[in-house]
Amino acid sequence: MGTTTENSQAIARRIVRIEPKFREVVTKFGPAPIGARPSKISNFQALAESILGQQLSVKAAATITERVIQAAGGRMDPAGIAKLTPSRLRSAGCSAAKARAISELAQVVADGDLPIRSLNKKSDEAIMELLLPLYGVGRWTVEMFLIFQLGRSDVWPTGDLGVRRGWEKLYKMKREVEIDELEKLGAKFAPHRSHLAWYCWRAHSLY
């Protein structure tokens, strides 16, 4: 579940106690902003933006997202997105795969087949089961949704390249850490591995 700023500070101290190598990153960046404030956007918009931003720079993703919003009438609304044709989504900058993914997401939400507004009440595992069958939604997309939209505290995205690179830099590894290996190495930080991931991202940018 979400955390307050005070809790995030306590979690940061716990991470440093478990592994002092994180001290410099924690000191520089402070508490991880995970779950401290309610999201300003809907669950649908968060998922849609995550799909549109896959494998793109932040700037390119923002441009395409804005074009899709304008094409849908100025709102990232499931009913509006569902009405857009594939060619209209393509003209907004979506690849064929992303056009299909966002269109199918919008349709299942508009039809009421995906209880997207009540995802906040479901467990991480239940959310994975609901979202992973959707076209264009992979494990990484769901993990980012859990961390940044729902503020879940114990998501450990070991498949994320930035998390792995950050870990390698903190531990001064001369080889690439394996996903299965990192899964085990992060276990001792439960139930606060979302915060751990955030500090790995910061370490990747710092060193």
C-alpha cells in the first residue's frame, strides 16, 4: 500500500541499515516519493501513458501522449480513445503495436470488462493477473503502474535495466547481475523493494 513521507524516511533509514552502500544515494536524494501523495491521474491514463511511452524518450513519449489526448477530444478517456481508428492513432505517432494496445485497453475499460477504478483495492498479484493478458502490457508496465500509480511499496522490478545497472554500480560489480540473482539479493529488503528500486535508479544516474 502507499506510504507517507514520514514512513518513506523510516524506510530509507532501514535500507541503509541493511546495506550501508546505499547511504550516499539516500543522503543525496532523500526519501523515495512512492505512495506519499495520491496520483493526479486516473488508473486508465497511467496505463495508457505507460504503453505509449514504452521504449521512447520522455520527450517523445510526452509528445505522442499529447497528440493522442487531442485526437480523443482533449481527455485521456477510455470511451474517447476507443473511438479512434488505428490510422488516427498512427497519425498521432503511435506504432501499429501501440495503437492496438491502447485501443484494446480503452475498449475493455469502456465495456466494463476491466474494473480499472477498483484496482487500488486489489493485491499486486491480482492486478498482475488482470493486466498481463492485455495486448502490449508486460510485466514491466504493470510493475511501474504498481509503484508509481498505486504507490505499492514492495515491487522489485528486476527486469528493469536501470535497476540492474544501478545495483551493479553501487556494488562495483565488474559483470552484469542476473535477474534471478538480483531477485534473491533484494529479498532481505522486503517489504520495501519499490523504494530499493528507486534508489537503484538514482544510483544509476549518480555514478
